[in-house]
Amino acid sequence: MNSYNIQQVLPLLEQGAIIQTTQYPITRIWLSENNIHLSNDHLHAVISIMDFVHTYETYSFHIIPEDVEVIDLKKDEEFYSWKQ
């Protein structure tokens, strides 16, 4: 799997790619409406592109293939089973 730096992933995000950090905590990142969305087990945040560049400038990233399920269906089923 190829690793990318911050400058390489910015155009990929603009093209609709979902990426993730290679460093802990593994965080999934995507662009929506000119904002960067960050998500991991303990966080969901929306930040500006500039804040993303400054915060993650030393990180490396992987592109998540399009055929990978982003939503964890097992967790989803477990959550909804508790509501019954």
C-alpha cells in the first residue's frame, strides 16, 4: 500500500477520495463542502482545510479503496439491537 504526504493527499481529497492516517490513532479523513471530516473510534470533527494542513503536515496517509466498507456494519447491528 502506498503512503502519501499532506501535499499529495489534498488533490485526492478534492477528487472525493477517503484517506486514513498511518499513525495512531488511525483516523479516516474526507472532504465535504470545503471542510475536512476526521473520524476515529474517539473522535468526529470537522475542520478547515488550512487547519488540517497545519495539524497533519507531518503525517503520512493511505488511500482507502472504494470497495472497502467505511461503516462498520457489525457495530451498526449491535447498536440497533440494543434499542429493541
